Amino acid sequence: MRRITNQILTNEEKVAKKLTQNIQDLNLDLEKVGFYIATAMPYLHYTRIVETVEAAKYQMEGATLSRQGDYYENDI
């Protein structure tokens, strides 16, 4: 018998999944996407996208350092 769990996703998780699904298409030209974001979107949207990318980069660096056994959160 299989147990079914209802996992409730937050809005942030839903957006993250949608973004990754949209950009995983290898035929998509990411440079053109960046061009359209920079030219067609208001400054607020651009800065929010940059903030999202920086947060993801920070998390990836932290995951890499924690796997290596280095302290990332607390410099002791």
C-alpha cells in the first residue's frame, strides 16, 4: 500500500519550479531573454530578477562549502 502525502507548495516554490521549467529548454536563447528583460521590463522587475539570481548563487556557494566541511554561515 502506498502512502499519498499532500505537499503544499509555497508561492516561492511554485515560481521557482515554473522558472526552471521555462529555462530548461536548450533551444531557448538566454541572451535574447536577457535582452528583452533589460529593455522591455521596468527597472523593478530587472532588479528583482537580479536579486533572485544572487540569492540562488549564495545558496549554491553555501552548499558547496558545507559539502567540503568548511564553515559558511559562521566564521569561527
